Amino acid sequence: MGHSWLLPTLLALPLVGALLLMLVPREETTFAKGVALVTSLVTFVVSLLVWKWFTPTEAGYQLVCNASWIDALGVRFKLGVDGISIWLVLLTTFLVPLVLLSAWSAIQKKVKEFLIAFLILEAGMLGAFTALDLFVFYVMWEVMLVPMYFIIGVWGGERRIYASIKFVLFTMLGSLLMLVAIFYVYVKYGQTTGVYTFDLELLYALQLPRSAQYYCFLAFALAFAIKVPLFPFHTWLPDAHVEAPTSGSVILAGVLLKFGIYGFIRLAIPLFPHASYQFAPYIVALAVIGIVYGALVAFAQQDVKKLIAYSSVSHLGFCMLGLYAMNAPGIEGSIFAMVSHGLTTSGLFLAIGVLYDRRHTRQLADFGGLWAKMPVFAACFLIVTLGSAGLPGLSGFVGEFLALLGAFSAGDAIPGAGIWTAVAASGVILGAVYLLYMFQKVMFGPITNDQNRHITDMNAREVTVFVPLLLGIFFLGIYPKPFLAAMEPAVLKFVSVYQTKLADEANTVHLVSGIGPAAAAGEPTEPPTEPPTEPPTEPPTDRALRAPAEQAAPPTDGVLRGRGLPAGPSGQAGSAP
Amino acid sequence: MPTLATSPTDWPLHWIVLLPLLGAAINLLVGRKLARRTVHLIACGSVLAALLLSLSAVVGSLYPLWKASQTGGAAPELRDLFYTWIQSGSLRVEMAFLLDPLSAVMILTITFVGFLIHVYSTGYMAHDPRPAAYFGYLNLFTAAMLLLVLGDSLPVMFIGWEGVGLCSYLLIGFWFDKEKYANAGRKAFIVNRIGDFGFLLGILLLYANVGAVDYAGLEASLAQLVGANSPLLTSYAGTGLSLTFFAGLFLFVGACGKSAQIPLYVWLPDAMAGPTPVSALIHAATMVTAGVYMVARLGFLFLTTPEVMMIIAAVGATTAIVAAVIGFAQTDIKKVLAYSTVSQLGFMFAAVGCGAFTAGVFHLFTHAFFKAGLFLAAGSVMHAMGDRTEIMGMGGLRKKIPITHATFFIYCLAIAGVVPFAGFFSKDEILLGAYVAQLPYWPEWFGRAIWAVLAVTALFTAFYMWRLYFLVFAGESRADEATQRQIHESPATMTGPLVVLAIGAVLLGFLGLPHIGGLPNAFAAWLSGTFGAWQGTVLPEAHASTGTTITLMAIALASALIGIGAAWALYRNGPGALVQRLVVVLAPLHRWVANKFYVDELYDLLIIRPFRLLAKLLFAVVDRVFIDTLFVNGTGWVTRTFGRLARRAQNGDVQRYFVAMLLGVVGIVSFATCGKPRFEATTAGGTAMRFVADVGAGPGANGAKVEWDFTGDGKIDATGADVTWSFPAPGSHAVTLRVEDGLFREVKQLKRVITVAAVVLEAAAAPAEGAVN
């Protein structure tokens, strides 16, 4: 395992840049911007090394750095990437320079602070994507929150204070519950094995009893569902987007939202597979509702940023749906759709930023007929719009197609998969409806607003921002194979670990007949004194145990009924050639 | 990455797609800086190159294979595996292309008619300020259409499918400064997307159940299912209907959207907002026939589900006649042609629905020529009339634009189905195919009913087309002086394509001669390379008796002539007095038809308004009021209120703090410890007893240590909350339960004597109700 220095370096670079910026005099704004841009570009180039040294055929974590940090608590500074996180890391380092470039003239006040906040944010995001230690993850997760709070609250629009506080409160609500669950897992693992550690790879092995899993999963899931955002936890997003400056919106939609799905993949599902399995129908339902609901509500918006914000609710619903398909196409589609959403939605926000810089409004009614005045902008805007609408040949299609395909063939993982997927697929139509509505209102028709008569097309700097995005959108759409191929080993491993753990759990849970959730957990390692008296497929409930007469009756728990646990790893995922 | 030819069936087909794509890329990226001539050259040149390449592939490579197949060789197919597009799990989608007789017909039609229309456009759009964009889109369209027909799997077809939809959107709204045009473009795209939703579901359904998305794979898997008598084909998911019924139905929904069939036809008439050559290429000759192509391509799938075939035939016939009726009352030259297109597409669907794939594709082929010609001629008329499209204000153009007139005359004969023009042969074959159609489970009368509807439609077609002809070209001009003065024939770039297409409309029918007296049907023979495998078993089309064939032909010809005669009687000198009277007498009916049966209004009322309302309502009620006000800000309010109340407790009174603290400590301890331990014993067979301890529900129970002493010797015999113990003999035994609290490590004991009976075991433990709670 060579190159263990690479990921820490990647994290350190933006921080070094931020430190350097502190030395730059306040008035030297151009120089400060230059420093920040160069820093982010260097970070991007270094992140390309991650890609270069990454072995796409390997399933495990690579470029792992495992340094001691807080030995007393068993915290280690452990970073690494696999086929899932590498694309999110690259997405982050790819977007940050573009965003800094796009904000070149939009940010006028406290330029230096803005740049510092942005670089710290980048370090936080990279840290959270690469963290393999729960403690490090949590620290990074919180590190991201602070600069984002300032970016919205200081450089935002009129209602920025309301929006930033809403953003922080929503996020904190989830984070704090997650923190409690993290400690629970930490303590439980320590009690069970005598080793106190936050190392994710070790914690994956922990078999928690069911009830404990439920609580912990819900705590994690809430934190991530807010981030996704899953309906009905999404209302912070439109406010945050509308008030945030363009650059903030881009990073928020392009990268930060991905932590929701990523958190499910990296933490919530592998740590608590059984709970995840049990809650899957509800999560899928919320995801599908989000797809349709987000699209419908997007259509009702007059503010372009709000419209795009709701479109994110819809798009990330596809990611959630694909993830819960628990097979290779579904999960790969989900990850791919995240990356694609990072490009297309960033493009949309950047496009509306271009308009906002010129006209200081984002209301659909204020525009119309801009195509004639801004042909270059029109082309860019059209491509990102179509990419977002999922036109085949552009990036958006591949992810959503795979996610739908995976979900449709999910089998037992999603009860009623066919119907849910069909409803979700209607989001494809709705996507075209609201996106084309937006595009038409802005670009087509006669110029009705006199202030638009002298609007200028994009300048060289703005074109420079768009070109890499558009290339990415085309490339991912036309040749997605290398990305999917690099994901596949990690995804297959994820699925098989999940299913093995689920099957093990189904076979062992009856031994610790849970009088209370924790009473059982206290002795998980104790071997059975008697052979099991119940078939493993019939999960016991608290009620069944306390009234032994009922034991013969079928489980009455509504969640469990009708959903037999899978016998072992099976299904689509394992059938890869 | 061009593939090297490694076998005789490998052919770099991707270049046929890439050439127009390259043209599009150049024109769209740098075209604005190029001279108009250069733009024209790139656009026409790239399509011409694609045409030549297609010819070379078809004539040079496919034709020999086809010849060999006629004498028992393998199916004539050229393949090109360009690269692997998507691979994930067991799904593998190749960017692969397939050229067989069916796609050969399609690519030759697309590139040939497409090339003519490109040339025509250089004249028609000579003064447009944005030639690069126009020709870029046109090239892009050509590439997407070629991809659609050459693609070797459903997902690749879907790329082309959406691509042509996009170009259609862009070209309908090409003059975007007119709100109406932009709306028409959006309507087209969205209605198409509704169809695409069906297409997508069809793909998902097929992949999830048979695990293939490429044509060969699908065909093989379906054959396997049929062979194995799979329950999927008798009752899919307990519905009593076959898997292919659902898949076929969903795919057909996609076809309906793209090919403007009921109920998704409403976008096509509006699409006439685009430049006229676009209407000719996209909305007459090529894109709208994609649905027919899809059904023909997947014929092996549709043939397994006669129910869907029946639906296709019925939808096709209904669309044909409804659109023809609407065509009666239209007064806009392009609208008449648009409804005519919808109606003719209905013919094609009726054909493929009846299993007459060859007839459907043949009509697709001839229709592409005469309908593209009609549109281009209409464009030439509009050119002459200063972009007017209202036919009531035309008339007498016969002498003034002779070439346009002559070609239009030929196209009208062709579409009306007059012998020996192209439409006669293809329409006749459809009518015959419907008449003799007899698929499994079809009622006997069904094919004849379809035939009857189509025969009446043929009469209507002749009528409304010749009404159009007479109103535009015959009689005296009804235009104003100024317009009359500027009427002129179009330049050669426009009339040239008209003439070429007219030659096609005259001659092409002879490719598919009727089955009388051993006349050769070259077209059917050629397509047997694709359809042969399935058609022989199902289709009686070619086996109809000569008598039937001739009778049907006579009926078709008679209806065409009656239609033309009626149009002549009513409209030869413009809308005559009789027409005026009829319009007055039949006013309600006329209004009904002229307004297209108010379908647009109906959709608006039933779908669009409720949709908008729902969107607004969800936002206002669910998002704003419910989630944000009640849920989010409500939480904030509750927090603030509690904060305000709690502030009162912080009044600095130390005594009160102390009391509160004491109460708290007592509360915590009593809540947190385990409580009094209890257990319950039940028999576990013989002298074995099962013991279940209840250590209480407080946090102290968390990690509580549970130990048992069954022998009364003070030693621990078992640990755990649920244990089973075998006593050596029946009788009374003292059992001690010892529980160590997990939080405070406080130990509590419970000692009970239980009686173990040999046969009937009675647990004498703590009271049962206490144990349960």
C-alpha cells in the first residue's frame, strides 16, 4: 500500500492555501483570488494522482493512510479511497476551482475571508469523503458546516440570516443524534471486543442487536436524510440555495448534498444492515415521493434558484432509490447520478449566476428572449439543462437509467419494486416539463423586459468555467464505462458484505432473545447453550418472548411480516461476469 | 475507435452516424464564424457522405449477403461493435450497430430524403440570420435518426429516440422569438416524453425479466420462454396477461408518442410552427415513422402478444380516420398536411398491427417520398405567397409556379392511391394485409373491420388532399393584389429536390408489385431478410387469392377516384356555393371538426390545468404551510416557548434548586436501576424447564448480568436472560436468580421454589401478571 502520503497531502493543500491567504493584505483582492485559485488547481492536479494511482480492479480501500492521532480514545487519522469515494473526491476538487473562478467578480466584500472559508470547506469535504475513521468523519462533517454557514450568512442574499440558521439547525439536529449513535457504536464495540476504536473497517464487523440497530440507524439516517435531502426534510434546501451566493449554491448542490447518499453507503447501511433492510420500504417510499414531489413543486417556482433546488430533491431521490436496489446497476447508477448531478446542477446554478451578475434578479418573469442576445450562454445553458433532464448521451441519463433499472430488478430488496420504479420513472417526464419550462421562460420568446436589451453574452472567464463542465457532461454520457468499471468491485463488495451480514444476523439473532434491546447486547459473544428452538426466518419480537405462549404464533410485527430475510448473498449483484 | 473488419459481416457502420454528427459539431461550434456557403457545404456534404457510405454498405456488402441468404445462407446482417457503452453488474449495453434489410431501407430513406431536404433548405433558409444553428440541428437530427435505426439494442435506439426528439424541439422552436413557436416545441418534447416514459418502462420490464436489451438477445430469450412454456408468458406477476403484453404495450406507448398516434398525436399539428423543410424531414418523412420502425424491429416480441397487436391495429385505424376527418376542415396548408401525416402513420400502424410488417414499412418508405415532397412543395408555395399558409386565400397558382404545381399534382395522385403512383401500391398492400389478417385469438371480423375503416379513410384521404390541391392551384387567385404581384417560382435548389422526389413518387411503387400472377415484389423479398423468420408462420398476406387481391384493389382505386371526384365537384373553383351552404347547414359539426374535436382543450382541462394546480398546491400547502410552518418553524416556536417557561425556573432561589436536585437524584436512581427481578418458567419437555428473566426496562437493564443457581449450592449454573435447564428429577427445586445491574452494578436476588412434574409441569413462580409487565 504505497503513496499513503497522498490523501493527507490532498487535505492539507487547501488548508495551506488558507494559511497563506491569511498573510495576504486585505486590499490585495486580486492576488488573494489568485492564491486561492492556484491552491485549488494544485489540489485538483494532486487529486488526479489519486486517480492515477488508484487500481480500479480492487475492491478495498486504497492509498490508505493510517496514522495515530488520539491514542487514548483509539482515534486514528485513517484516510483512504475506494471506487465509490474516489469519484466524489474528484468531483470536489474539480468543482472548487471552477467555483472560485466563477466568483471572481461576484464576491465584492470580505474577499479574503470568503476565499479562506472556501478552502477550509474544500478540506472538510475531502476529509469527510476519505475518512475511514468515524471520529475523523464526524470532525470533517462538522468542519464543513462552519464555512458553509458563513458563506450563506455573510455573502448571501436578503434573508441570508434566516436561511443560514435554518441550514445549521437542520444539519445540527441530524448531526447530534448521529454523534450519540457514533458513541454508542464505539462503546458497544469496545465492550464486546475490548478494543476501543473508531476504525470503520473494524466497526463494520460489529453485530448489533436489532433494536439497537433501529435506533442507531434512525439517528444516522436522519442526519443523512436531511443532507440528501429526502422528503420531507428538504425545506432547508430551497432557502439555503436562494440566499447563498452562486458559488455557495454550486458547492452545496454539487458536493454537500452528496454526503447524504454517501453517508448511507459508507456508514448507515454497512453498520446497521438489518435496520436498513427493515426501513428500506419507507426510505424507498420517501425517495419516490421526493422524485415526484420535487419535480411538481419545482414546476410551481418562479425563482430559478428555487426551481433548481427542488429539482435536486427530485434528482437525489433517484440516487436514493438506486442505492436501495442493493444490486450493482442500482448502486452504480446512484453513484453515477450523484457525480452527474454534481456537474449538471452546478452548471445550472452557474448559469443562473451568470444572469444574476448581469441583472440582479432570478425571477423567471424578468427574463425571456435572451437567446438572441446571448447565443453562447444559450448553448451552455441548454446543454446543462438537457443533461439535468436526463437526455441520453449526456451524463444525467446513465445514472438515472441504471438506478431505475437496478430498482426495477431489485426483487426482495424493495417490495413492490415495479410500481415504485414506474412512479419514479414518471419523474423523467416531469423533469423535462419543469426544466424546459424554465429554459423557455428565460431564453425563448420576444424580449419583454427593456433591461434585457443590452445584456451581454458570457465573457472569456465565464466560458472557461463552463467548458470543463460541459466536457465532463458529454464525456460521462458518452463513455461512462471506465467510471462504472472502477466502481464495480467496491460496489459488489458493499453488496456482498451487506448481504452476508444480513444473513448472519438472521441466523444468530435468536440466541440473544432480546428482553430489552441492551440486555441481549450485553452478551453477544456468549455461545448458545442449547440448539436454537426457533427457525431463523421467524424473527422473535419482544412480545413473543415475554409471553411464551405466543411463541408458536407467527411474528406480529408489522414491519417484519411478509418480508422474509434473504438466506444469503444472492440476486443481481452477484451475477457479474 | 474504428473497429477493424475481422469478418465479412463486420462493417464500420458507426461512420454513417458519425459523419453527420461531425457536421453538426462543426456547424454548432464554429459555424457562426463561417461563411453561409461553407455552412451549407459542411451540412449537405456530411449527409451526402453518409448517403454514399450507406449505399456502399447496402449495395456493396449487405446485398451479396442477402443474395446468399435467399439460397439458404445466414440472415443478411452487417454488424459493428463500436464500443461498450454501459457495463454494470450483469447489464451490458454495447454501442453496437446492425444493418439488415429493414435498417437498410431506413438509412437509405433517411440519408437520401435527408440530403434532398438539406439541399432544399439552402434555398429556403437563404435569408435566415442563423444558418449555422439551423444546419447544425438538421445534421444533428440526421445523426440521431441514423443512430435510432442502426442501433442494435433498445437503449441505443433510445439515445437516437431522444436525440431526434431534442432536435425536433430545437427546430420547431427555431424562431424562438415567437412565444407560440416555443410553446409548440415544448409541447412536442413533453408529449414525446410521455411516450418515452412508456419506452423506458418497456426496457426495464424486459431487462428485469429476460436480462437482455439487445435485439438478438431479446429474440433468443423470448424464444426460450416460448419454448419452455414459461409462466411469464401466460400470467406475468399474477395478472393473467403475458410479460410481452405489458412490455409490448409500454413500448407501443413510446411509439404512439413519437409517431403521433391517438391519444398522443396532439403535438404534431402544432409542430408545423417550425421551418417547412423541418416539417418535411422530421415531421413527415423520418422521425415520426420511428414508432412504426420500432414495432417492425421488435416484431418478434409483438407477435407473441396478439392482444397488443390488436390494440396497435385499432389505434392505427382509429387515428387514420379521425385525423382524416379533421383534415377536412383545416384551412392552413401545413395543418392539412400534418393531419394527413398523422392519418398515414395510422395506416402504417394498422399494417404492422395486423402483422403486415412489409406493407407497413413499404408505406413508410413511399410515404417518405411523397409526403416530404408535399411539404417541400408547400414550402415552395409559401415562398411564393410571402409565407402565407391560409389556403382560402390562395388559388390559381397552377400557371404561376408550374414546377411546384406539377410535382404537387404527382404527390397528390400518389397519396390518394391512384395507379400506378407509389401510394397506390403501398396502401393497397396495407388494405390487403388488414383484410386477410388473422392472428391467434383475434375475432374473425377484426381484420375486415380494420380494412373497412382504412378503405373509408382512403376515400377521405383522396378528398382532403385534392381539396387542398384545388384550393391552392385551381381556379382564380383569391389573394390580394400585392401578394399576387410577387408570386414567383422558387430557385433550383428548391425545385430540384421536388422533381427528384416526384420521380420517386412515380416509380418507387413498382418495387412492391401486388401478388398477382407471379409479379415480383422486390421490396417484400428484400425485407424477408428481416421478417422472413417470423412472417412465414403468421402471415397469410401473400397467400390471399388473386380474386381477393384484385377486388380489394378495385375498391381502393374506386374510393380514391370518388374522393378526388368529390373534391373536384366541390372545390375546383375555390370553395363553391355548395361548400358555403354545407358549412352553414353543418355549422356545429364543422366547428367541432375544425377545432380538432376540441382535444387540445380537453387535455388542457383534464391534464394541464390540474397539473399546474397540483404543483402550486403542493408547494403552497405541503411545503410552505405543512412542513415549513408547522413542522420546522413550529419546532422553533415550541423550543422558544419552552425556553421562556424554563427561564422562570432559573430564579436564583437556592432552596428550590436543592429540592429539585434531590428529586432528580431519586428519580434517576429509581428509574435507572433494574427494579425487582422476576422470572418465569415454562416446561421445555421432560424435566427440562425454560427460564426467562425479566430484569426491568430501565437503562440499568442495559448490560445487566443475569445468573442462575438451580441446584441451591450457591454456585452459578447458567447465565443469560433466557436459559433452559434440565433437572435431574421431578419434584420441588429452589431456583435463585441473581441480577447485577448494568449501570450501578447493584445486585438483586430472587429465590423461588418451583415444582417440576414428570408429565404435567406447573410453574410456581412469581405471579404471572407481574412477570408479563
